[in-house]
Amino acid sequence: MDLQQMRYVVEVAETSSFTRAAERCFVTQSALSHQIAALEREIGERLFARTSRSVRLTEAGEAFVAQALIALAAAEAAREDAAAAGGQVIGTLRLGVIPTVAAIDVPSLIARFRAQHPSVRVELTVGNSDALTASVRNGELDVALLGLREDSSATGVSQRMLAREQLVAAVPRAHRLAERRRLELSDLAGEVFADFPAGTSGRAQSDIAFGHAGVGRDVAFEAESAELILGLVGAGLAVTLLAPGVVARSQADVVSIAVVDGPYRVEYAAWHERSPRNVAKAFLNELDGVLAGT
């Protein structure tokens, strides 16, 4: 049994396909199948139940994958720690970001990090703050850039505040309020809104603010993408509240208006609470440099 065989089994378990697993491992399907079959003979158990239409883990396979993941993580940590002892940072940084990051120029930050640590591979995942926080907490991501309402914070992770900003209203350029320099939430009563899905952190900041103001609202359009939300606004279908930097980057035909009683959003960097990997520490050092302007 070797680590490569473990990787093959984990990939098949994750993809439910020998073909896709072989593609992800850059080997032929026959080579991958041969190695897994050899491993099954060695341990005396079938790891996968195969049919012409599906591949699923057996009970023995589920038990094997649980331990294989631990072994693979330990092997990667050993490799990274040995490199760190020699002053090198290696491995893969798994970075998660919300689609509305405004405090940091993410591509520039990644480029700066890669320039300092060229041996590190960076994998980027985009999602909502709740999902990204959970992924950091369970070790699937190393660092995440989050956006949360002012009176909340991510739980079960270490975090650092990046920026605090008040959301602005985005309305179509031909909207009746487009010439206003500032609004109150009550001015938006009766409007049709586009917003993030109900129950997400991106949505909660606006829901709570309108609730406190005693203003009902009709959220007819829900989308995970700020670009799509602003596209709906630009098409004259809705209005929304978003971070000013997000609206400023938009190519949609929208107008940004200050909202005097609007909610605040706080952006954070979050990482594993107890045992951040060396790549995470190195990335956070580069983030510190960007925030300090050095």
C-alpha cells in the first residue's frame, strides 16, 4: 500500500467515477483501476461496488477513505514542515472568497503571494460567507475572505477585520430616485429588490436593517452573483443594497446612492483556529503587507 493508491481511492470516492478520477490524477483509467484492484487484493476487501452505471463506496471503502484522508493530510503536512524547516513554503493554498470582496484586490494579492512563494499552488473557490466559514472550520479551505453584517462574526475560526463599510443603494439610471444624493431605507418602500438568497449572510444584513426600520420589501430576484444582481438592476427590474466598491466595479447601467440608515458590512480574513498550515501563515503575512501598504 502506498500514498498514490490512497489518492486514487479518494479521487474515485469524490468523483464517483474511475474515468474522472483518472483525469484528475493525470493517469490512464486502466492504470488507476489496476492500482486500486491491487490495493483491494492486498487488504482483502472490495472498496467500491461497481455497476455499469454507478460507482459507490462499500462499507470497507468508507472506512478506508476516512483513514486515507488522515494519512494523506499527514503526509502533506510532513512535506510542508520539512520544507519550512529549510526556509521554504510549499504545498497548495486553498483560498475561498466571497464574490463581493472590496477590501482587497484579490488577483493582485495572489500575484504578490506567488511572486514571494513560487512553489506554492493556489486554488481559488468562490462562495457565500457561511459556506466558506464552514470549509475553513473543517479544514477544506486554508483562508477565506468573508463579508458579514456588523453585529456578527464567523464562529469556530480565527479572523481579522479587513474593512468596514456602509452599503449603498443601487438603482437603475432612469429610476425616480437616481438623482438623489442620499436616501433613507423608507424611501425604498414598495420597490422590487434583487438580493442574495434568503438565509445567507449577504442577505441577512439587508433583511435585518429593513426589519429594524419597519420597512417591508419585496425580494423578487435572488442570485448568488453580485454581477447578476446588478445586471437585474441595470435592466430596470429591481433595486438593491450592496457594498460601494462592488457597485463601482459594475459595468451595469446603475447609480449608487448613499443610504443614511443603511446597514454596515465588515470584511474579514478567516483561517483555521488551532492549526493553520504554513501556506496559510505565509498568505496572511502577504495580506498584512498589503493592508500596511508595504
